[in-house]
Amino acid sequence: MAEPNIVGPTLNNLFETDPQLKPFESDIQRRYGLFQRRLVELEEAEGGFDQFSRSYQTFGVQRQANNGLLFKEWAPGAAALFLTGDFNDWNNVSHPYEKKEHGKWELYLPPKKDKSPAIPHESKLKVVVQTPGGERLYRISPWAKYVTKRLDSNTYDWVHWDPLQPYLHKHPRPKKPKSLRVYEAHVGIASPEGKIASYTNFTVNVLPRIKDLGYNCIQLMAVMEHAYYASFGYQVTSFFAASSRFGTPEELKRLIDEAHSMGIMVLLDVVHSHASSNTEDGLNMFDGTDACFFHAGPRGDHTIWGSRLFNYASWEVKRFLLSNLRWWMEEYRFDGFRFDGITSMLYHHHGIGVSFTGKLSEYFGMQVDEDCLVHLMVTNHILRTLYPDCITIAEDVSGMPGLCRAVTEGGCGFDYRLAMAIPDKWIQILKEYRDEDWDISDIIKTLTNRRHGEASIAYAESHDQALVGDKSLAFWLMDKEMYTNMSALVPMTPVIDRGIQLHKMIRLLTHTLGGEAYLNFMGNEFGHPEWLDFPRKGNDESYLYARRQYNLVDIEHLRYRQLYAFDRDMNHTEDKYGWLASERGTVTTKHQADKVIVFERASVIFIFNFHPTQSYNNYRVAVGPPGKYKIKLDTDDRQYGGHGRLEHATEFFTEPVPFHDRPNSMQVYIPCRTALVLANEEIDYCY
């Protein structure tokens, strides 16, 4: 396909939004120049980025039109390469590769006499790497599409995956939504049973719940194959292989296709920031050297994670990583990516021992790994050009300016960044402060402190907060009483009452004020009890906490069902009024003593009374558009575990009484520990 010409960056928009970046204009221009040069190099050397990023069609093993098999690897440090496996009774010298230019190796196996491939589907294989010193190393191809764990070992085997009838996608990709509501999920824990759950289980039992809840996007974790289950998928060993512990590649394709049939996008949690240090079943020392895909020496080691760090300046590493993204987009039809560990990628210090203060000098200078920064610019440019509806999300704690601005504006090109300070703030509040001591202004500052013109994904908690060593919001709020006092057949205890109300209010405030998209980790929508802990030696390989107890929602008398209902209706209310797709909320009231927050967004009024005991009659709130307002969502509704203190048929009429810099106002009754969403009955809320 034709690739568009690239023009210089239009920095005016960037500087209008953030004039303080103007002194760094030369840095931004230089980065953009490196980006342009990279595209030119790809055009000259590889015929353009489209062909370059499709290298998964030429590397690894490829079945030819005549059913012959072509094998190709990059192993610059190797003296010789051989193929062994079931097909040759594991003879490690009978099938040598031929050495090509630039560290490439190729082997062709003609079809059998019956014209079938020389290596059948599901055969086991290994690449034998002979080092210059004569050592023979057994390796898995970096391009392997399927690997399985040996029964008698913790290592993995390369399994040739070439089914006669591969899964064919039936449904088109959904269009990128204006309001993004993300359900963060892990296939293996998506069942109440104490075992590793499957792609099929997720398709049949979890997808319908996600659809019912009103989420329009799934962020799938731990899909890229990882030998160590307890790594949560963040120690990847095989980058092109969908994890076999959950099922087959075809079953994952069906999962994604079924999600598409429901209008739900599916993002891959992609790990290109580092790789597992495993050698027998990982990329590490593939060719017998400590370099190859990684930096040689100490620079190639992450001292905290114990993993290997990619050399983003390497031509073949660029090929591998860009092709990896195209593979997941084309073969499995993912709709985009959440890039893990962006902070580690952006800086030579990898964020280790660094406290980012927000000073702009922290984002420019020798500490920035511009090879990686430019690689990310190229990545987003390619994805955006080839897949206009593709979504990319950056997990960055540093606050790098321009990360979510268009590449043509001098940015890095991501669609969203995760608002990682928000869940930390909620956990801090619940751990350290009594309800009456909550700092309302500080809460608002945390929820609104984000770069203008760069979209953020707000979340009250993610998988990080659920992991062992921390607690979910529900567990911080209700702790051990969740085991005994969650029945709706008996009155709520004070602890459960407080927990139920604050759980809803915290999530609604985060949803409505904290960003331009919203994320929830599976199970937290209904206040999943306990923590998350994968089977490991430290817990006797137990699956007790490596599961999500969706069955709790199906028990009618348990209050988990009420929290689920609120989360569902919160999302469906957003779907109608579109506050995530609108401009930021305008806060009109932040009253410390009253513990009240009022703001307007998308012409909808949001009212929060966090006071533990004080309700307010005729509380005046500022309003922009005049008219008649009605309650559209009420955390105090009995169906959500509230006390039903409000009459939803009540109509609130504005008065031309200016209040807090708004032209109109109205008076409302706000019960304690209650949040309200009020919409104007005279406005067409199509967005």
C-alpha cells in the first residue's frame, strides 16, 4: 500500500496548550527529525514500513504454495544453525540452515511425496544453535506461534501450529468509540473455580457479563506467552505465541471475534519494555550471546525486574517488535494495545530510584532514550496509518509531555495514558484518613491534574491494587465483614453500609471527573472480596486466590449484586450522556466542611456528599444551562444497596440566580454519603 509523505511537525497546537514547552522546541524538532529519518530508512532498505512490519510472513516457519516449508532466523552470533524435532527423530545435525547476509539463516524443507508438508501440524521443534566455541544450544524460534509446557519440566516446547482449518473471523472490528470504557481482564483467573480458566470459558461466561455491564473495550492481560504464570504475563518468553495454558490460538481468535460481534473492542496488554531472562524457552541468549535482541552487558539487564532490555537502535529488533504488533492485529484481529512499562522504555535510568517532580527538564536531555522514543513514534505512526481505529494506551508514571499528542504535533502518538496517581490517592485516603478528615480539594486536584490536550484513562483501582500485599477498595472498606455480612436479607452493619456507599461514590467520581476514558479490573465492579495471588511456592501453588468469583453476583440475596447493578447503570448512563467524550468537568463547589463536590460536565450536573453523617436540605448548586433537571443516577437507590432517601420523580428547576461563576443555580436535597447525576430534560444529549 502507498505510504503517506511525512511533513514537519506543527508545534503551534502543542505550544498553545503548554507554552512552557517552547524552550524545548529544538529537542522536539530533533526527535521528529529522527522519526522522519527512520521512515526514510525503512522506505529505502525495506520498501516501506508496511512490508517491514509484516516480517512475520517471512521469519520463523512459513508454508509455501507447494506445501514446502521455509525456515528463517536472525542469529548473528551463531556459527551454525540446525533444525531438529519430531520430524527427524531429534537428529540435531541432519537439517542445517544456510547462512545468509546480516546474521540471517534459512532452511527449506520440500513437501513429502504425497505433497503434504514435511512437518505436520502440532509437531515439536527446536532450533539448535552452534556457538563459535562449539557449544550446542537448544532454542525456541523467537517467531514461534505456539509453545506448550512440558509435563515433566517448567520449560516450554515449540509446537508447529498450522491447522488445516484455521478459525475464520466472521465479524468486523468495531469502530473506535467516542467514550472508551475499558474492562481489564485476565483469562486464566476468569472463573470461580480453583484452576486456570480457558479462552472458551471467557467467551461463553465472561463476555456476556462485560456486554451487560456496558464496557465497550476489553484489555486482555497475559496473552503473550510467559513461562512463569505468577508473573501476571509481564515476563514474556514467546512474543508471537498466545498463551497455551488457556487454550489454542483458534480459541483466542473466537474470543475476539465474539467480542466484536457484541461491539466490544479488544486490546492486547503488550510487553515490549523488556523480556524474560529465560534462555531455553525465551529470547535471552538466543544466538549464544548476551546481545542479539538486547543491549550487551549491564545495559541489557533490568536490575529490579531481573529481565532483559531490548536494543531499540537495532534494525532487527525494530523488525521483530513492529512485526509483533502487526501479527496480533492481523492474525488475531486485536484492536490496539496497552503498552506496559513505558517509563522504563523512555529513560536510560528506567525510572529506577527516580522521583518525577514534573519539571520539564526531566523529560529532555541525556537521560531520555531517544532510540526508544523514536521507536514508539514510529510504532504509533504505523498503527495509526494502517488501522485508523486502532487504540494505543501508555502506562507511564513519569508524565512525559506530548506522550498522547499526535506525532505530527511533536508528540509520541498514543491515544491515552493511564492516570496512575488516582488509585494511589484513593488507597492512601482509605489507609490514612478518617472520613471526616478527607481533603476535598486534594481529591479534586488528583482527579483533574492531567495534561491538557492529552487524554487520560481514569480508574479507581486496577490489577495492581488487587495483588497480594495490597487490597482492593472493597477490601479496604469492608475487610473481614465481606465474609459474613454481605447478605441483603439482614440490615447492613455500619462497616458494610459505609463500604457499599463509598465504593459506589469513589468509582462514580473517578468515572466522571478523572479522565477521558475509564477502566475497571475484572471483578472489582461488584466489590470482589479478597486479593489476587497466583500459585507459587510461597502459597503452596494454590489457586484459591487466583480466581474471580463471578458466582457471587448470581446469588440474589448478596450485596455484590447491588454493586454490580450500580456499575452497569453507571456505564449505561455515561453511554447516554457522553461525559467521557466531552470537555473536562467544571468544578463549582468543593466545600471542605460540608464534604461536598459539585461539577458540571457534558451539561450534566454531578453532586457528591462525602460527609458521613450530615445531609443537606435545599443545598444550592451552580448550573450552566437553565431548565428542568431530573435524577438519572443515584447511589442511594435501594437497588444499589442505598437507603432510598430520594424521590426520583422530583423535578429540579433552575433559577436565574448566579452562583459560583455560573449563570443559574438550583436547590437540591443531598443525603449523606450520596452522589447524584442530574440531567436537563430540555437538552438533546446526542453526542
